Amino acid sequence: MTDADLPWVVENERELHAFPWSEGNFADSLRAGYNCWVMCNDAGPVAYAVMLTVIDEAHLLNISVTRGAQRNGIGGKLLEHLFSVAQQTGATQFFLEVRPSNTPALALYEGRGFVAVGRRKGYYPALDGGREEAIVMRREL
């Protein structure tokens, strides 16, 4: 991902998420040196991800697949790429948070070896104005 990708990323982020990241969130991630990726196929960009690596840990901050490309294995392929990048930087474990209501994401993560290791209360904003907890998941690399 580069600054040139941000208009496409932000447009898709807004389409995919009720509480999207802002362009500033993505720009800050790029400038901070986070691992930011856009995945393309023959038709063009279809997914993006932001991952932070620190010492022996990787943390998935955002992964999204365009609506038209969902359910085709793209999310799993992008995750596998992120695992490889994380290992190359010395990470031995991979963490993420996910909404309990996001059953497709939970299935993807569990299918890639993630296990729930905790919960964060009030982590995500909810449509009703309240807050939704996050499931913290971990996978060894």
C-alpha cells in the first residue's frame, strides 16, 4: 500500500464497515512503517491489510476484502502472506481482535489456526450507540 492507494482503500473501507478507518488512520499507518498491503488479482485491487510487528509479535489491525471478491479465498491468501511477512520480521505469534458478531471473520480466523485468548469489553462502537466487546485471538507462527 502506498499513498496513491489511499483513495481506493478509503472508498472500500467506507463501503465495507459501519465504523470505517479514516484516510488519516491509513496514512498514519504508512508513515509509522506498519506493514500495509493491497492485494490485486487480474481485475485489480481486491483486498487490503494493515499489520503491526513489534519484536516477536504481529498484530493484525485491519484486513478487508471487497464485497465482489468475498468468499473466494482471498482473505485466507492475504492472511497467509501476512504470516510469511511476520515470520520474516521475527514474529513467533500473531494477534488480532474481532467482533463476536462478525461470524465470517471468525470462521476465517479459526480456519487459519487462531484461538480465542481473551476479550476486550467495550472495544468496538456499536450501531445502537453502545459498545461491542472484542474477541482477542492468537496464532503461533
